[in-house]
Amino acid sequence: MEAWVGWAIGAVVLAAGEAATAALVLGPLALAAALAAIVGAAGASFGVQLLAFILGSLAALGILRPLAKRHLKLPAHVRTGAAALVGASATVLEQVDRDGGRVKIGGEVWSARTYDEDQVIAPGDRVEVLKIDGATALVAK
């Protein structure tokens, strides 16, 4: 088997891993492996293919990492999805403690836990959403 075929298989495996995790870690490596496969298919030596993989990885990470970091620091009015709920006000529908409860955030009912495990919040109280953990809002008075 030629080396470029190995790079191509590696690119597909890494791309599948990125699609499964969406962590933005394996994707840049998949792009770099695809670049190495193209270089190899063009007839370059394994050393040149390896260099293409390394430089492609560094370039992809160097471009994508700052974009991802900037996205994490978006102001509240620009955030979307569950991230937009952090900092929002909510009304307690069922008592919320460290084991669970229910809150209403912007017209939607969410499962909730207290951010501080010792806190117990009664129905009707207003709380602030401090964090979203999966489908559960972590709240505090």
C-alpha cells in the first residue's frame, strides 16, 4: 500500500471522529492528512508528505484556534442556543436544590439544579442562570 492511501484513510477516520465529537480538534488534523495524501499522490516522498502533514496541522490549528477562542468570548447579546441563556433571569416552578427542580426561562421550562449545593430555592423565586450543563440550568438567587 502506498503511503498516500494511508494518509487518505487517516483523513477519513479523523473526519469521522470530528463529526462524532464536534470538538474542533480532529478536523484540522483530517485536513492536514488530506493534504499529505494529495502531496503523496502527486509523487512526493514520505518525508515531504510528513512535512505537509505537520505544516498543514499547524496552519489549520493556527487559523481555527483563534476563531474558536473568539467565539467562546461572545457577548451575551450575540450568543445563540443554550449559551444565550447564561445570565438570564428565571422563575422557579418547582423547588430547586442540588438534586433538581424546574425553572421557566424565557417561556421554556428547564430542569434545574442549584449552583451552590447547599442552597434550596422555593417556587416563585427569581433566580439567575449561571451555567447550562447539558439540558439542566444551574441557577442561584
